[in-house]
Amino acid sequence: MSGLNTPVLVGVGLISQHEDDPLEAAEPIELMIDAALAAGADAGAPDLLKNVERILVPVGRWKYPNPAGLIASAIDAPRATTVSVHAGISQQTVLSDAASAIAEGSITSALIVGGEAGYRMARAKAAGVELADNADTDPPSEPDEVFTPEYSGILDAAEQASGLGFMPVGYYAILETAWRYARGLSLSDHEQLMAQRYARFSQTAADSPHGWDGEVVSSHDIATAPLLAYPYRKHHVSNWSVDQASALLMCSEAEADRLGVAPDKRIYPQAFTEANHAVVVSARGELDRSRGAEIAGQAALVAAHCGPDDLDFVELYTCFPIAVAIFVEALGLNPERNLSFSGAMPFGGGPFNNFVLHCTAQLAEHLRETPDSRGIISAVSGFLTKQGFAIWGTQPNPDGYQFIDVTERAAAVTITKPLVPDYSGSATVAGYTVLHDRSGPTTAIIVADTPEDSRTIAASDDPALLARLETEEFCGHEVTIEAGHFETL
């Protein structure tokens, strides 16, 4: 059923830049403006872009105080409310905000734009060049609205002090080893599973017109690449050193009709779901699964009246392999099917805080080419902390657009354990990783269960122990812990 306020995606813009000279390369705001203009042209309704009422921009690694304001000025959209959305807020929330505001009738149109110039940044650093980017107006303007996350439940001082710091790779690697152990996979079988899955992503990226890296990487090369945080290697992690931007132009069905947007341009959000219950990694009672993902994934399928086999296109968040594995199980997908149409974050490109938007624009292109089709995109924020799903289709949901927040339902069934950072005594390893730098392994980090059913975190820099952790299954292994360090029994 399609109503006057039914939200519909009518224009998409996708921009990629491969300029080796950082002084010649466009800065991020230029890429985002180009993407916005491309979305307006794609919709085929010139008045829609300049009359857009809400512009939302996920904040990236750049320093523009009001990027949405710069975009509004560039596209001549003086009516737009400008919104900056900081990292830690799910990218699904950005989409949900726009679609829900249209469905509620508070606005008739919205523009969502994101972009990065990470490749330009990396090239400038390598060349010793200082980039002078547009810092906004003088004096700098401020956005009308700012979305800022609550960091409780995402970061923990004991985890950071253990050696994990702020970088996601170690946290996700701990979840990965717990998942491997719970599924009864050998170290070699697990390594091959990841390598084969990511080799397929590499091939998809090479075949995609929007893929960042055109080189096909074999499963052998993936499985033997340098380690970053065991069991994760170079090709298992997102490549954010990309110059990519995307824009999504949405409006109500009535506005699309009024402006004459062609029916074959229209893509409908059928069901959006979010789970924003936050628990720090080491306090999660089930390191190998995500109750939030399971509840949100199934809620999306039910709301869209479809099963996993009814999805023509699937894009799972591919920041690390554990996210893919968790979402496959949450949705009940066939693990052998194609799980990415973009080529995934390591190969298709993982623009910081913008990947979901980038994939949504690509999904719209695929859906337009395939009558009566549907696709799903999953979202992650934090350390697999928040989960979201978006089902889009060429036809509207018979029940109308659905937004379902399952945060409270997820919180009610999520198992947590008290974290005891200064624990001493025996414990059982629940998940672990070995951090590497360019010289090799440096530190092992374990999350362990105590006899009192609490959790603790500990580290070791013993070279012999680090080597064992990468060649033996240490989940389920008993250790002794004292003053934040562990040894085997």
C-alpha cells in the first residue's frame, strides 16, 4: 500500500576519486557536493534538490563544523535543516530519521550525504604535504541539529588499559575466536572459511563499477597476509583509505508524484529496524552471538513480509568477518550465497561512517534493474555494539513503511556479566586475540570467565605464549591471572 506520505528514494549519487596527487585531488566536501548534485540529477526533478527540507551528514575524519550547511549552500537549498551525525550513532539511524520524518508528514524531502577522502589523506601523509581544506564559513556556522552518541556501553577503561586501546580490530578479533570455538571449528577450517568468503568479496569488487580495488585477491593470499590482530589479517579489515562519497535523495510519494519523478526511479524503504542496547565487549555473556542482531533481523523480515530466500540482494556489514557471520545467522541466510554486492569494505571501499549510505545507493541501482526485487543492508556501530537492518524494494510495503526499534527487547534478553578488572586467580578463556605490529606479535589479550561467573580481561607479552595462542585453540583453556597479566596453568 502506497500513501501520500510513503517515503521513497528517488535519487542516488556515487562518487569515487583516484587521484594520486593530493594537491590535485578534491577534498571531502567537494566529493559530497558532487554526490548531492548527482542524486538530484538522477531523480530527474530539479526542484526537489533545491527545496529539500532536511540534510543529514554522518561526520567523518574531516573537520568541517557544518558540512550539511556547506552542501545546502552549494545546491541552493536555503530551507534545509542541517544535521551532523557523529560516529557512534548508527548509520541506520540516519536513514531511519529521514524516512520516519517523511512518513510522519513533518517533512516532504530529505538528503543524506556522506563522504571521505582517505586516499587523498594517505597520499598527502606519504608525500609530507599539508592539506588546507575548506574550514567552513568565517566565522564557522553550526548545524541546526547534532546527533551525539552515549559512550557508556561502548568503551571501557579496563579494556583500553589492557592494550586494546581504541582500535576496533582487537575487540572484533576476540569476538571472532569466541565464535569459532562455539561453532566447533578448527583453526585451519576457520581460517579457510574467512579466506574463501573474502576472496569472493574481492572478485565482486573487481566486477563492480563502484569497487575501489580492481585487483582480485585469492583465498591463499588472504590467508597468508600479515596479521593485524589474530586471527585477522590485512584483507579482513575495512579499507577506509578511499576517496568516495554518496548521496541519497528521499521524498514522499506525493512529492514524487507532484514533481513527476518517473516510477522506475522509485525505491521504497519497506522495513527499518534498530537495536541500540550497548554492552562493552568484555561484559557480554555471549561473545559469539548478538541478540540485538537476531531480534532486529527477524523483525525486519517479518515487517517486510519476506523470508531470507526472498532477498534478491544482500549487503552485510563487512568491517570484520565476525560481523558477517553474526548477521548470516541472525537473518537465517544461506552462508554460501553472495553476501555483498559492493565488494565489501576491504575491497569495494569502506569510507568512514558512510559505508551503509554508499551501499544503499548501489542497492538502488541494482533494484531498478531488477523488477519486483528486494534487498537488505545491515549496519553496525561501535564494536558490533549496535545493529540495524534496512529492507528496500521496488514496491512499497503492503503495510506501509515500517520502523521498529527493538532496543528494549534486545536489552531484555541480552546476557551480561560483571566485569572485574583487578581480578586475581584462575579463569577460563572465553575469547582472545594476539595484537601485531609490523615487527610481529606484541601482546595477547584474553577475556576470561572467573569461577564466580564474572568477567575479567588480562594480557601477556610472553613470546612463547603468543605463539601458542596462534597455533592452538585457547578458548576454554584455564589460565591464572594476577595484576592484569595471565599465564597458562
